[in-house]
Amino acid sequence: MKSWLMNPVLNKEFKLRFRSFKSFLGVLFYVLAIGAIVIGMIFIQSLSNIGGHIDPDSSRSMFIFLAVVQLALILFITPGLTAGVISSERERQTLNILLTTSQSSTGIIFGKLISSISYLLLLVVASLPLYSIVFLFGGISPSQLLMVLGFNVFTVIVYGSIGVLFSTLVRKTIAAMVTTYGVTLFLVGGTALLILLFSSMALGLQGNSVTPTTNPLPYIAAMLNTPIVMIGFIEPTYSEEIQKLAGIDFPLWAAHLICYTLLLIGAVLLSVKKLRVGMKARR
């Protein structure tokens, strides 16, 4: 455990990332943006409701919207922070020097990954007081708040590992970043379109069939879609409809965690394996 905490790569990345004033300025603007959204929604809800009060249903809607917005920001920021951690070292011609040190490939990959996602985790933790503003109006349980927080942390780690993987495989930072954003777009937007397509097909088959039919395709697409799974945490009936349509009783969030955990492990192991491929070839 001490060797991980004293990882020179991790210590260097922490110093370079957090000693800059721009990092804390980014946290400030992030919190201000989320705070402006919360205050704006509270103001709109107070105007639309009779008497200017906010009922628990309105508070629940605000919480869902805030959770989706923060998840969208996480999915947008993560590739930009992780897709260049290895390729930038290669472009600066410092990767070979790093590989000749006593640091193992595992230590280098984990050091780069942890230092990159630590800033995103700081953004998630900094936004917790803003969640508490919505939480005060009711409609949301503490367990749901903790589940959304844990899910955001898990999402940051998984998509961060994807960025590190493509940063290791692709030599140019721009190409690695574009590839990472493309994969993220497919896992979010592409699977959402597949859910609509497969759900329409399943409903059409049910309407044309005398006996009840099941179609696992909507479930598989929803299992890969991070926003859909997160909404299912807050509104369980939403994920239950998808499970009923597919004829699968296994919880959607559990399938998502299993699938993305395997994706995380595979991305990290492949990054470690491919980090020294060029050096071995030259030998």
C-alpha cells in the first residue's frame, strides 16, 4: 500500500495538476455553473407553482435534471483529461525516459489514471452542497443521493480508463481524444438510439403476436447506456419497464455494473500490456 501512495509518477502528476491556479479556477466555474442551474430551476419552479412553494415532486424532478446535467459534464470532461496522459508523454519524447525508470507499467498506468480522475472526483465532491439545496425540499432519500454519488464516481473511473487505454494505443493526442469521444458518444447517444429502435421493434412484435413475446435487445442497449441506468436509480419504474419489455428479471443497474467493471479491468490490463510494446519491439 505504501508503494502505491509513494508512486513517483502519481506524486509528480498531483503536483503538476494541483499546484496550478487554473485547476482551482476550473472547480470554481464548475460549481458556479451547477449552482446557476439549481437556482434557476428553483426560481422557475417557484413561479410555476401556486403560492411559490416547491413540492416534493418538483424537487424530485430538479434532482433528476441536476444528476443528468452533472453526468453529462462528467462524460464531456473525462475524455479531455485522460485521453492524452500517455500520448502527450510520447509526443514530448519523455515516454521512453519514463519507461527506463524502475517504475513498472502497472505503476505508470495507475499513476496516470488516478491523477487524471482525481480532478474529476474533486468536481463531484465539490458539487455535493448544491445537491443538498435540492435535497432540503424533499422527494429524495439519502440513499438515492449516495447512490448517484457512487455511480458518478464509478463512471469517472470507467470512462477514465477508456481514455487512458486509447492514449496508450494511439500515438497522437488529438487522435486519441477523438477516438475516446467517439466511443463515449456511442455508449451514450448510440445506445439511446438503439434503445428506441429495439423498443419499437419489441412493441411491434407484441402487437402482432397472440402470445407474449420477449426481446432482450432493448435490455442489452440500456445496460450499456450510463444515463438510462442512473435515471433507473432514481425512478425504478423506468428500468422495470425495460426489464418487462425484454422479459429479463435481472436488475438493469447490476448488469451495467458487471459489464462496466469488466470493461474497466480489460481497459487497464490492455493499457499495461501495450505500454511497452514499442520498447520491446526495438529490443
